[in-house]
Amino acid sequence: MRTIRTFLLGLLAAASVGTTAALAVAPQFDTVKDINLEDIYSAPQEITNVFEETGVYGKLDSYADVYKFTASQDGEQTIALMGVASSKAQPYLVLLDPTDVTEARELGIPVPGEGYHTSLVKPVEGLKVYNETLLFQKYNLYAEERIKLQKDKTYYLIVFDAASEMKRYTIRFGDGKVWSGGDLFLHFGSWLKVKADSYGGTSPFDFTPATFGSILFFLSFAILLGMWVIESTFAFLAAKTKMAGYLLIKLQYYGRIFTWIGLWFMAIGGYIYFGAAGWPGIPFILAIVFILMAAVFITRSFVLSPKLMAIEVTKQEAAIPKKLQKLNYLFFVLSVITVGSFLTLLTVHLS
């Protein structure tokens, strides 16, 4: 029985002559199928909502993966193929088009029916990187083209790598980011599958060092930032209400614990995460700013917190001395400068 490898080799030769908003639904995952040439369109993976910012995540466990989708309206949409692979990879995205808006290419691939022709989604020249911020992942962009789609027409896509170097890939629909903060909250299970590489039924639940480091880093930063915001809020309210002063004093013990936990695990997670991703440019400056921020929080922990904890008051008598209030304001200003700088640089790094 002839496998799909036959026409992939022909496609590689043909390809060498010529061109060298938020996620509305949960991302889709490729199913694992052993495809052969005679039965290539019998059970393709179906893609829905192609006019949304959508990502389809797949693995090339067979020679190629086949998809189909039906346009729900007339309109244009950008289709892109992305992946993480060595420089030897030769990935292609083939479009089976039932209309006449794309350039027909003779690729030696059987078509699914009358009126269809084969077309290559335009390969990207040179190395182009796409950063999916909330996945903490940088992809190589291999092919991208904006295509006019016609309502009620069914299209097919074929993904393959002629060099068999790329295993995991993403088909992206749209020009923007696939993942937003809201998508991460609504589809956390799908996000975790992508990060843990546990989709497709072929891989175990396995975190890479970079994934583990990133989760530890950002979770610790969230704990540190949250405790700082709570303490700062009580500190400003303490001048107006004794209850806030009382809560600020009683919070110091827990605040010191969470501050030290946040700083230590941020340092460990950041070392693992940025060590795996590389240390050039912004990550190096982030490390310097982190040292300054840690110095501010540690000094506050040794200077201000003990003095606040030494105040013995009841809920009705809680009053923060003006000297300590001024000292707290000083540490607040220093914290705003260092935390603000850290957040700014972190945003630049992720974007």
C-alpha cells in the first residue's frame, strides 16, 4: 500500500520550484491517524470557527496530518503554520481549494473531489519568530498567507515536514494572539495540555524545565505582589481608621513569611526559566532590577516590620506612630519604583 510519503517527496520537489481577537472557543487538538494515499480524506480532523483567533495544535506522528473546515461566511482570514524544530525542518502547509482565488500548484496530491486544486500556503522567507506570550513559547513561523474564503465551501489542509524534523506544530487562524488572559481563565485545561504536551494521546504529562521555572516564577511573583498590595492598602488606610492599623500590625508576621517565600521562589524559578530561555538583553536587566527590588523588600522586612510588630494594641487602640507612617511611605515609594520597573521590563520581555 502506498503511503502519503510518496506524494510528500514529490511535493518537496515541486515546492522548491517557485516560492522559496481573542480565542472564542477552546483550542483544538490533532488526533493521531495513520494516513495513506488511497484514504487520505476519509477521516480528517475538522476545524471550527476559522474566522476567530484560533489555534489548532497537532503532532506529526504519521507522515502528515489532514484537516478540513467549512467557511461560515465570505471573508478573508490569515492562515499560518508554526512550529518548534531544528533548522533542518522543511514544513509545508497545503491548501485544497474548491475556488479559484489561490494559485493552483501541481503537487502530485489527489484532490478530495471535482473542482478542487492544490495550493501551497505561502512559505515564509528567512527565520521569522512568533511569540505566544501566555504560552511562554516562541514559534518559528514557516508559512503564512491571507486567503479569501467563500461561504459554505469546504477546504482541506495538509501539514507535513519533508525532513521529518518537526513533531509539534500549530495552525493559526487570524493575525493576533491566540491566547488572551480571559482565554487562559476559561480554557485553563486546554492551556495546560499545550504546556504539558499531553494532547494527541501520545505524550505523558511532562513539564519541561522552562515550563516548571516559568510557572514557579510567575506564581511566586503573584504572591509577592499580592501581599505587597494588601499591606500597602492597610498602611494608607491606617491614617484614617484604627482597624486598618490593627490589621497592618497583625499582618506583619504573615507578610514577612510570604515576602521571603515569594522572593526565594522567584529567584529559583527565574533562574530556571531564563536559564533555559537564555540570558541576553532584557532578562539580564530583569535580574539586576530583581536584586534591587529584593533589597527593598528585605530591608523593609528587617527595619519596618519588627517595629510594627512591637506595637501592642487592641482593635480600638491601634494607631501607627507618625514616624513609622513616614518610614512606611518611604518604603512604599521605593517599592513602587522597583516593582514598576520590574513589571515594565517583564512586559517588554513577554511581548
